[in-house]
Amino acid sequence: MTDQPLALITGAAQGIGYASAKALADDGARLILADINADGVRAAAKELGAEAAITCDMADPDQINTMFDRIEAEHGGLSILVNNAGIALPGDFLETPFENFRKVLDVNLSATFLATQRAAKSMIAHGIKGAIINMSSINAQVAIPTIPAYCASKGGVMQLTKSAALALAPHGIRVNAVGPGSIDTAMMAGINSDPAAMERVMARTPMKRVGEPREIGSVVAFLASDKASYITGETIYADGGRIGMNYTC
């Protein structure tokens, strides 16, 4: 047995998920990494010394349930869950196929619900007063017309976080979310390579720079720690001040 908390991070092969896993490992957590990218998650697990790398499509409830069954059987109860896996699928609002809209909600919102539910059941069964951190976005509050499903899903994550926090508080389980602004990840690659697009991003970012994945990872690690022991149901926006400006596009 070990006193080190066991943390599951989804979407952990790169970007914010990888940075969150590293920040948790630096704080002493044991890691289980999950991602749809099999090679990427194995490489990340090796780099971070994780106990397991699990290939999982978070759009598939059966794969999510299988993942949790495996974790329970091989590693025991989770203390920390980071629901980070997410997709955007941008496009013209009038031309967006319903299948794309539904897939974004499946990965970003439905999977967050199912993973939160499974993790909470495991924590309760093992008597663990754990922490669940969901990845929302500033787009829970401000919208962009080309990513309607993403905006809807992240608003849903914000509200799901509140609802789960209320439901799980009697069990000593805290549920919070992080709402990143513009972060230097693969999702921003197109903007990074377009000076005009980057100028628009900087115009709506008071700190005049994009954030780094490690800065979001630090917020995740804080919310998972005892330093946040009286915080639940909250979304912390790490956005360089953007929401305060009330820019939408």
C-alpha cells in the first residue's frame, strides 16, 4: 500500500492533459494516463513514469466503463480524476453536420459525466475523499460562432461541475473545473501560424500572450490538493484576463 494518491488523466498524451499529469506527478501522485492516441499515451506514460497507459475513445461509453473496470481491478481506487479529453471540430454554423455536433458533446460532456460518475462510485466504495477536476473553457461564458458544439459542451461542463459538486459533497468529494483561455496547444496551431488570427487573440487578451499548458496544469494540481480543500463547484478561469474584457470573437 502507498499513501500516494492515484490520479487518472484523460487526453493525457499531449498539451494540457500531459501538463496536468506532470504537475500532479510533481506533487507526488501516481499516474494513470488515458488517450485515444495509443502511441502518444504510451510515450507520455514512459516519460512521466505512469503506472499505466490506457487507450480509450472517450466518445464510447463501453470503452470508458472498460477503462474504469481495469483501473479498479489492477490499481484500486482513484483519488483524483482529471476529465481533460476534448475536441472542437470547427466549421460554419449553418453547415455543421449534426454528427459533428453530437460527437463533440459525446467527448466533451457525456464522457465527463460518465467518468465523473464512475470515479465517484469508486471513491465512495474505497472511502476516498477525492478530487475531480473537469476541463471547461472560457467558451462556457463567451461564444465563438464557428464552434457551437464546443461552446455548448463547455457550458455544460461548467454546470455539470456544479451539480456533481453538490451531489458528492456529502461524501467528501470535491468537483471543480478549469476554464482555459488561449493556450499554446495543438488546438491553437492554426492560429499560431496566422499573424492576423494571433493579432485578434492578443487584442482580446489583456496579458498580451497565450498561456502555456504548464500554467493550466498548475491550476489542476492546486484544485486536486489540500490547498483547495474548501473549494468545490467552482470554475477557475485561467485566461490572461480575457473574460473581463467581454470580447466574444
